[in-house]
Amino acid sequence: MAQKTVLQIAQTITNQIGLPTPQAVVSASDQNMAKLLAVIRSACEDLLQEYDWQVLQRRYTFQTTSGVENYALPTDQERFINATFYDQNNRWPLQGQLTATEWEVLKVSNLAASPFERYRVFGNKLYLFPTPSTSTYTFVYEYVSSAYCTSSGGVPQTDIQQDSDIILLDHRMVVYGAKVKWLSSIGMDTTAALSEYSRAVELEKGSDVPGRKLSIVGGCVGAPFICTANLPDTGYGSVN
């Protein structure tokens, strides 16, 4: 994933659409630069919604407090990554997301304890049932961060603040996405630009993480360890 600064991305776009090459964008007073910065931001926000890019994935852990049933979410959380909620103490998954009906059934029932912790997210907080007692537990889940850029020093940011900020998303997607928005805003044909953008996004999705090793013939993939695909139904261990 090739990353560039906000200024480098802006200069690439202006060179392609025929505007003068800027030496500053965020601090520029020129109306075109203000508009260019707006479409770059908009393109990044669209890409944020497009896919669970690995560069934006985060792992969040928190510890329970006795008597506290709800916990704040990370301030930069864009969305959850499903099926990643785990109880690290017991090494098993949390039970949820519960529906509103399931949650109310638990809250009004006589069930006071459970070997499994249930959870429900609402009101931008994560609620647990049963309410944690004196034992401290550590829970973990993964999420996609809204911090699509960093400062030049590597501090995560949810918005562009300086020309030297580094956009974490592949710069080609941002350039093509911003071009589409710019051309559309001035009533020009976006067919070619949209094709470039779509192709860049699909190529990046395909290479964002390594592909898994798959087998079209079934059975065990990789080294032939003992598994359910190579054990006989009966007579395992018998001498023929």
C-alpha cells in the first residue's frame, strides 16, 4: 500500500487536472485549494467505508471494573470487526451481539450468573451481562479505525491537519477518487476517471493482505498432519 503526504497527493491531482502545482494546501487561501482539500477528505472518507483495510485495523483490550456494566468504545472506532470478541481470561468467545429482546429477557430474568459473558452495544457503549463482580477480566475485540492519516511523526489522526500529514490509504485510490469528485463538481465527464478509481480500489483490495492457501481437491492443505480428512472411519491404529 503506497502512502504519500497530503501535499504530494494534491500535487499529483493538480498535475492531472491542469491546475497550477501547489506548494501548500491546508494553509492555502486559494479557493481551488480549499476545494481540492475538501475532495481529498471526501475521497478518504469514502474509502474508509469501502473496505476493512488492514492498515486501519486495530486490536482493543479493556479490563472490567467491579459493579460497572458498560464500557466506552475507542474514540477512533469506525466499525467493529465481527467475531473478534473474546474473553482472554477464560480463552473463549463472548456471547453476542444480543438483540434488544434477548438483552431485556436477560435483564428481567432470575439469571444472576453465567459461565459466559454476554454483550450488547448500544448508545455507543458496550454493555456486559452479568455485571462484572470482584474478579477482573480482560476482554478484546478488533475494529476498523477512522484515523486514516497520521502526522509526520506518526501520530494517528482522524482528519487532515497539515500538508505533511501522511494518508495511510493507497495514494492512487485517493488521487483517482478525488479526481472523480472534482470533475463531477465542475460538470465534466467522469467516465474514465471513475474507471481508473474502480480499478485501483479493486486491485488494492486484492493485494491488501496475503491470500490464503486453498485446495480445489479438498482434504488437508499443506503438510500432511493428522486431521479429519486422513483418519479412517474405523480401525485407526490397527495392524493390517
